[in-house]
Amino acid sequence: MENKTPDYLATPDSEFLFNATQHVIGYLSEHPQASSEDITDSCKKAGILPKDDRAFGAVYAYLSRRKTIRVVGWCFRRKGHGTAGGRLWEINPEARKTRSIPTNAFPS
């Protein structure tokens, strides 16, 4: 039987996941709190482009499950029709203390 999974549901490729993860951590190192939309826009401006923007959700989920970043609040969305509020993220202070970050994105 042929796999009929739509492209946007496929697992993001590892190169995209790695590059986006690096960028999110770097962005949050410079901007202590930021919305998913602002971070995603920054990734796209930096040339980190998935096949579908919904793939960025996997990046936030990965970093959140690893307790590298955490939600600190909510904001109004700039994009999306009829959607709930957006999340505000920050680097988890515990991850900063233990340096359990999957990259070398922290400035010395």
C-alpha cells in the first residue's frame, strides 16, 4: 500500500531541524522573550526554510521536550485566521545553568 502521508506531516529533515534549532537558541540568546512567529520569521530570513512552515512546530516541540526552552506567556497572533494566541518563549534558565543545550549557541 502506498504511503499517502501529506508532505507537511512528514518528519522534518534533520538538516532543517538542526539549523532551525541552532537559530532558535541563538535568537532567544539575543531576545530574552520572543513569540514563535518572530522566531520563525527570523529563521526564514536567515534562509532556514522547510517545505511547509508548520514544520517549525516540531522545532519548538523538540526544544520544549528537552527543557531547553519554555513558554513564559501568550501574545496576540499576527498570522493565522481564527487561531488562539501565540506563545512567548525563553531559554529555560535551568538549561542555561547546566548547559544542557544541544548547540554551542550561548555566548561566553
